[in-house]
Amino acid sequence: MRKVVKFGGSSLADAEQIRKAAAIIREDESRIYVVPSAPGKRSSSDTKVTDMLLKAYGMAVNGEDITEQLEKIKARYDGIIEGLGLQGFSLEGDFAILADNLKNEPQKDYTASRGEYLNGKVLAAYLGFEFIDAAQVIFFNDEGNLNSYKTLKTMNKVVGQKKGVVIPGFYGMGKDGRVRTFSRGGSDITGSIVAQAMKADMYENWTDVSGFLVADPRVIRDPAGIRYITYRELRELSYMGASVLHEDAVFPVCRSGIPIHICNTNRPQDEGTWIVESTGQKPDYVITGIAGRKGFCTVLITKSMMNSEIGFGRKVLQVLEEEGLSFEHMPSGIDTMTIVLHEDEFLPKEQQVISAIHRAVEPDAVEVEAGLSLVAVVGRGMRSAKGTAGRLFTALAKADINVRMIDQGSSELNIIIGVENKDFEKTIEAIYGEFITPASK
Ligand code: ASP
């Protein structure tokens, strides 16, 4: 058995947290590939090392003196090194190189990546593992996307049969030979790539929560946890705003069917969440999760006999394409077509789009409505449970919620409901109450 273990920033925020992580790694000898984040927040008012580095970069670009800022960052690492009792280990040389880079030719991605690079060095020294710089094994192409072929081949060659390596998360090497980072939170992606490349049996992602919750704890107090979720269900939920894992982290392991296990560094005894390709495990509830977002708007296009007009939809979508707009959903009726878009992208261009639609398809009317929230109810269990939609809409009606839009894909994996922003929380509460609370289990 070979496992990749990725630890998030709060799991490595100080010496005490690193000790916990190290104990977890040592406890199971199949935990042989370690991917660390940069030290994160030690308390809610603290600053992540990545943000401290980005601040230093901003100061350097403005020609400000960065000495003090770099000292603050160094103090975080020195505190860790001392707290771990790492004799004879120092990052002096690395900080001198960073200072030099910032003074002479500041590079944003390079600077941001040092958080994980330095933390990787500390962790490798503490564990007695080999440190492998991610810039040697992860590669990006010209467009800034992962060069998967080169990455998998090189990582296999460099890591080979080694057991006990630390590969820092979040960055790799660009085509121009400079360091490039993934988007924020990207160490999750590194972990997934390492799992794919090394054909690991499992990707353990250690964080500060015990996995995914059925609903957002800011809306539902103390929501139930999700034990098993499929890649596809997770994709639906993360798209709608559930965030524990970086959205793109699923793709590399997904291709190889490697399960991701989300675990809590502070409560390793908790079961956590398994993210899998497929499972025969009976879901705990008919629905797996509820997620949602505010800030959508709808464009309702009406035209008599629309259903028999060939090419109508294409022409409308072409308008959106030409305006550089992506749409989220497109429920339609016989003589109506509704397009759901992000408010912040659409509203600045709304008048252009409306007139372009008029030119393209000569509709009877175009009506825009803003202030919409979308709530996604996701669950593989819905396919085999009869009456789910009935229960859902009855619950919403009972809660006096006016449903403005419904969209159910034929995959039967999710039902998306549009409600007014003011009903957003109430909608999630009503759905949770219907499907999750013990009385309705
Ligand atoms: N340290 C980076 C960030 O704060 C990447 C990560 O933690 O995954 O976004």
C-alpha cells in the first residue's frame, strides 16, 4: 500500500501542528509521499505565510524596503525550527536567495511558492525524508496549464522507488524555466498529481475539518458529515460553493480511480470523507449534499413559435459567446428560453446583450431579472429513490418559498433550484429539514 499525504496550511501552521502531522505520517508506513502547504493561520486573526510573501512581493515591486517583512516571515520558520528542536538546520541561505530575488527581479509566482518550498525543507528534515523540489518534477506548458505527460514521466523517474519523500505543494516549473504556481489552495492539486504519477493506492488530504458537510455550517448549525461522495457529486457541490478541496484536485486522481480521503489533523480519529469514483455504500440519506450561491440573474426570451424555429438557441448562445459570457443553466419552455448567468459578469454588458439578442432572433420580449440564488441538491441516491422531487418541492412550498426556476439534468444527480436571494438560507434550511434531520431520515 502506498499513500500520498497532503497537509494543509493550518495543519502545518506551527511546530505543534507539524508534530501532529509527523505523528500521523509515522504511524502508518504506507504514508510515503508527503505534500505540504505553506504554514497557514495559527488563529483566525493570523496571516498565512503565502499572504505574507505576496505582500513582500508587492512591496518589492513598489520599490519599498522589504527587510522587515522578510524578517517577519523568517521568524515564522525560525519559530517552527526551534519548536521542533531541529539542531543544525537553518534557512538562512534560502532567505538570502529570496531577498536577492525580490531586490533584483521580483517574480510573483516564485515568491508565493517559497512558503511551501521552505516548509517542505523543514518537514523533510524533521521526518528524515528526502526533499524533492516541485520545480524538478511538475511542469507547466506555454498556456500555464499542467504539462501532464512531462510531469508524470519525470516524477516517476525522479521519485522512482524512493520511500519517504517530501514534495512541496502549489508550484512547478514553467516553460520559460521560471517557477509557476497553481491558483490559491493549489497544494491540493499537487497531492493529486503525485498520487496519479506514483500510482498510489490512496490520496489522504489532511486539513482542519473532518471532511465535507451536507450543508454550509454558516447556514445550518452543526450539519451532518458526508462519509462517501463520488467525484461527480463533489464536482457539482464544489462548483456551487462547497470548499474543502481545490476544485481541480479531483481530476488527476479521478483518471486513475484513486480515492481521496479527507481527514482532520486535529481529530485523526474522525471518519472523514471518502471521495471515490463509485461506491456501493448505501448513502446515509437520499441526498448527499446541498450547496448554493447568490448573485445570479436570468434573461427570459419569449417568442411565439420559438420551438419550431431552427437555430434559435444557437443564435442566442452565439451572442453570449461574442460578448465573452458563459452561461450557467438554460431551462426552456415551448415559447421561452431562460438563460442563467452570473450577475457580476452579465450586468455590465446587459444592454449590449439585449440589443444583440433582438438583432439575432427578433424575439417578442427579453426580460432580465437579477437577485437570484441557485441551490443545488446533489445525490446519487436520488436516482433510485422515488418521489424525491415531490418531497423537495412540498418542503419548499411549506416553507413559503417561491421557486423561480428548476433545472434537473438527466443524470439525476442533482436538482438545481433558483430562488430569490432573500429566500436563500430558508431554502437550504427547508431542504435540510426534509431530508437530513433524524425525523425525516
Ligand atoms: N499556500 C497556498 C495558498 O495559501 C497554497 C495552498 O495552501 O494550497 O493558497
